[in-house]
Amino acid sequence: MSTLSIHNLHASIEGQSILKGLDLEVPKGEVHAIMGPNGSGKSTLAKILAGNEDYEVTEGDVLMDGENLLEMEVDERSRAGLFLAFQYPNEIPGVSNANFLRAALQARQPDGAELDAVAFYKQMYARMDELDMDRKFTARAVNEGFSGGEKKRNEILQLMMLEPKYAVLDETDSGLDIDALKVVARGVNSMRSPERGFLVITHYQRLLEYIVPDKVHVMIDGRIRRSGGRELALELEEKGYDWAREELAGAGA
């Protein structure tokens, strides 16, 4: 089945329970957004999907196109088609952007096959132009000395080059001014496809003005508590998360 399927996921860190029975389906061809207050477990979910070993999954499963994601090593998840754009992208001193991307793409080639260098640079430069990135960034170390906006554009460049099956964007809008936000959103929208699913994690609906989701989910206290269309994000923006908590309490959730 062409979906990222999360069922009854429980997870903790240092004995503290964070995810408490989370259920979510992200089919290919759709963009799903998760919104929620600080501490609700949004970034924890992203890190667990990517294989962060600081978190312990105590119950539940995650299937990506029918394969057990939780049984894969971090690099296996990436090669199988999962991509995570970090809230705070890491710096990799001594490794240029171009070499980083070439190595990542080479790792996805069949055994014995070599990446076409000319085609690689042609594609990379075209993607950088779409993101208004100076081509000098190819020779710079990954994210080292980059501004917040430059780091986020670089994450989207990686997304565009790797062409994953599922992309998880963890607060990609964090720290972006409106111009950078529009550029990043344009890059994401260019990658929307029937063969790709997106999970967009954000606090604010402003990102969803530019990356319009098919569905919006509200996460509170480690679970998805409510789902709906884009109008749910607008309702949250107007009324806040305290309203969402009160609504749930009134419904006995």
C-alpha cells in the first residue's frame, strides 16, 4: 500500500512518555500538516521516523509502503525513500554541498552503477536556480556559516535532489522571513507528486498559506486529537491551542 502508516505509536525519552498512542496515515500524493503546541510531540515524531536513537519506541508500528520502518537503520530509511528536513539543520564541516549530495545520490545507485557527473551538476544548478541559491554554495561546507534561511533552502535543495517517497518537514518555516518562506514553499510545491507524500510540521498556519495541505491534524499530549481540512488550521490560528484543549475536554477526549 502506498502510504506512510503510523499505528498506536508510543515513545519515550529518558523514561518520559512523549507519544501516547499516535495514529496517522499519509498517502502518497497528499500533503498532511501537523499542528500543535510546544511539547505535544511533533518533533519527537519526526525524529523517531528518521531513526533518532535517543527515543525509545515502546509500542506500535510504522509502515512505509508496507515495510517496517522501525526495523531499518537510519541510512536504510533514507535509501528506502524517507527524507527529514530538520528544524535546526546540522552543519557538516569539511564536506562540501556538492560532494554531500553526490555521495547521497551515489548511495542510491544500483550496485556497480556510477552517477553521471555532468547530469548531476546540471540538475543541481537548475534546482539551485529555482531556490534563488548562489552557485558558490556548492563549494561551501554543508550549512557551515549559513544563515537560518540559507540552511532551510539547502534542506529543500537536498529534498529536490534526492526525490524521496515521503518527506517530513519539521518546522521548516522556523526563523524564515516572508521572502525566504515563499522560496522554500515554492521548492516544496514543485515536488508535489502522486508518487510522493508530505508530512509538514508547523506551529503556525502562515506556512500553510503557501503549502496548502490536503489534511490538517492537531496533536496534543502525544496523540492526534482532531483532523480536518485547511479550515482547521485557520480555526486554530484564530482561537489558539487552549481552545483546542477545551474542545477536547468538553468532548471527553
